[in-house]
Amino acid sequence: MTSGPRRYAVTAHGPVLPIWSCGGCDLPWPCPTRRRELRAEYADAPVSLALYLGAYLVQASKDMPWAPAGALHRRFIGWTRQPPEATAPIEPDQNGHPPGRMTACGPGRANVRLRSWTVPVSHER
């Protein structure tokens, strides 16, 4: 006997590309809300969740080549192996902005805040 088709939650917490912030709360994606949703959606399939997020990790590494590989791995996949209560919320910076928020710093350029460091990003091609 099957349980029928799997139903997925419709969420406002999808990734905003190429900066990989959350469309619902402006935190780095996957945000704590999306992580909770993904845990619920893939509760019986943790390997599938890791594969799903791994595909996003590959794309994010192409979009953010300046980001350290270990930080991206922890952000996209590493949290899946921790118990749900172990995933700590992301704290805003000293100005009250969430990490990963884009801030203007000149024509064709922006700063992306990632936790405790700021990396200049050029939009010129």
C-alpha cells in the first residue's frame, strides 16, 4: 500500500540568485526557516536531501567563487547531519543587517557580508 504522491510545501523562502539570499527573510539561503521546511519534507530521505542540496552547492560555488569551500559546504550540506536543535539561528551584524545582505559601495560593485567578513564583489563582466 502506498501513501500517495509526496506533497511539498510552497514556500517564500527560496534562494535569490546569484547572491544566494533568502527571498522570504533576506538571510543566507538556506535560512533557518527553509532548513526546518526541508527537514520536514525529507524526514524519511536524508540522503535525498543531501543530494538535493548538493546540486545547489555546486551552483552556489559557481555563483560565489570567492566564498570558502568549507563555509559553503557547512551552509548547504553540513547542517543536515546535525540534530534539528543544533542548527543555531544566524545573528545579524553590528548594523542589524543579516549576513549575506548586499550593500552598495560604488558603481557596479557591492559588498556581500558573510558572518564576520566582507568580500567585495564586482558586477562587471
